[in-house]
Amino acid sequence: MTRRRWIADTWDEATASLTGEQASHLIRVLRAQAGMEFDIVAGDRVWHGIIAGITGDQVRFNLVAEVESDPALPVTLLLSVFKFDRMEWTIEKATELGVERIVPVIARRTEKHLGQSAAGRVERWRKIAHQAAQQSRRSDVPVIEDPLPLKTAAKREGEAVKLLLAEQERTTTLRRALVESLCLEEGMTGCDELLPVRLAVGPEGGWTAEEEALFDSEGWKAVSLGPRILRAETAAITALAVVAAMLE
Ligand code: SAM
């Protein structure tokens, strides 16, 4: 049976609670009553939960049995900040596709006013990710980091398959780069199938030559999604879909 899923605000070994807006929605819109059954995400585990009590703006659940949880796609998306309505759409869809972490990045061609107001948007982006995770029955919520200048973001990603989405790249496709970096074909050696993946998507105006050089010096590989120029949000979601199709 498919049960609606909630991500608990607090929990211990045997119980979990929803508070604030989530509890209020469950109480007032879904008319919560003791005995109703849901799936409850508590930390990194998912449980079959039964409402044990409702007090004020809090719903408490007894956690009766653990349910199998599915891990996030081991992918971080460095997403250059672009128009906020499209950023929100991208965060929602990336969450549905399983992204593990999103780092909003202030690139050279990020529109100035968007870059300046990005920090004030992060809580809203986290809320969108939370709702999308719940709706898509994920067992975790992707981390949405505070916005970072591109230089900092490109430098700190450590050991991973680091792929720069670049529309002028003509030789290496995203698919090929994943196959070669993660040994996805039989008999391949010299690569590490367990490495996490990092994808960087540029702003509407694209990357500057200096940014591409910086990525290159930090070990990022430029990859293509084909000969057409995609909008940033299309590129982000297409790239995630390709990774998901190859890794899951
Ligand atoms: N420089 C461009 C221009 O103004 O003509 C377009 C930039 S595109 C709208 C925004 C971002 O999407 C790019 O920086 C890149 O990361 C990604 N992108 C778009 N099309 C792509 C493709 N065919 N292959 C790889 N990445 C692509």
C-alpha cells in the first residue's frame, strides 16, 4: 500500500513528530486523527508511522516498522543563479530526480541583482526541496547550500567526477564522460565506479573563458549535452536525468 510520506521535524528511537506548517496542514486539511497511517522519514530512515496523538500544532507518531529507503543519487549540482522562478522549478525537479546537494553559485554572468538577492532566497529554496522530497517519496531532503562565489565552489569539491556542462564542447558527451570516469562498460580499468558526481551548470549568459580555465585547472572536465543550446534549467535537468539513467 502506498502511504503518504512526511519528513519528521523531530524524532527518537520509537516516535516522531511534525510541527509548524506541516502539522497544521495534516491537522486542518487532512483532518488528522489518532490511528491514521503514514510513512515517516526520521533522519536517514523511513518508518511506517501511526498517529499517536495531536496536541495544538504538533502531530506525534509511533514508529512501528522500518520501511526500505532509497539513497539519493550521488550527485551535487553547482547551479549558477538565474531567474528565480526558473531556479525554483529546477530545484523542485532536481529533487524529484534524486539530487543529493545543490550549491547555488554566483558566476561572472549571473545577473547582478539576482546574485545580490540569492542569499535571501535560500530558505525558500530549502522549503521547495523539502516539499518536493516529500511529494516524490524520497527518504531524504537534498541539502541546499548557501550561495557561493564560483571560485570557491569550483575549488572545494574534492575527489569526484567533476563535469562542467559547456555548450561549446563538441567532443566529449556527458554520457561518454560518465562511462569513462566510472567504468560503466565491461572490462574498463583505471577508473573508480564509486566516485560521486559533480555537475556545474552556467547562467543564462554562459561561462566566461576565465571561468572555464579555472574549472579546468581544478580538474573539471567540459562535457556536452548535444549540439543545441539549452536553457540553463533544461541543461540541469537533462544532465541529472542522464546521470540517473546511467547510475540507477
Ligand atoms: N552562452 C550561451 C549563450 O548565451 O549563447 C548559453 C548559455 S546556456 C543558456 C546556460 C548553461 O546551460 C551553459 O552555461 C551550460 O552550462 C548549459 N548548457 C546549455 N546547452 C548546453 C549543451 N548543449 N551542452 C552542455 N551544456 C549546455
